[in-house]
Amino acid sequence: MIVITWKFQSKSGMPSPAEKERMNDLEESISSIVESKKQAFLTVIVTGNEVCEWQFYSQNKEEFMALLNQALLGKPAFPIQVSLETDPEWAAYKQFRVGK
């Protein structure tokens, strides 16, 4: 599982419209390349409490990172952190689904 985290500051806990637009650009840039190559799937997006988090599942973290770098090439820097986690059973996704 690859987790991309974007922290921001907001009184409401939600991103401003301009920040949300940049988040959408980030999401679309990454999703379009990794999903079209069947390299990863975006499973969960959680936004609130001054954080937006995208969770992708990929069989090959190195390939995902190469595609991530390709997707963001030439774009202004995004204030994100990328975490690589081991979750072969998709436990994080299953926990989110159960929580509904």
C-alpha cells in the first residue's frame, strides 16, 4: 500500500477551494497514469482534520514510485509525503469498508 499525505491548515479542517483544486490535479495526475498501466488502484481518499490522504494498492512499489515521479514531472511541487507500507491482505481498505 502506498499512502500519499497532504497536510494543510484550515479553520474548518477542510482544504480551501484553491487547495482542493491542486489536490484534484495531484489525484488525477497520479491515478490516470498508474491505473491506465494497471500498476495500482486508488482505493480510499480521506479528507478532514487538516489532512488529505490517498491510499493506493500496487504490486510493485518501485514501479509505482517511478510512475508517480513521471506523473508529477514539470508540475509545481506538491506538499506531500509518500509512505510505503506492507498490506498484502488489504486490511486498511477492508477496515475502511467495514466502517461504513
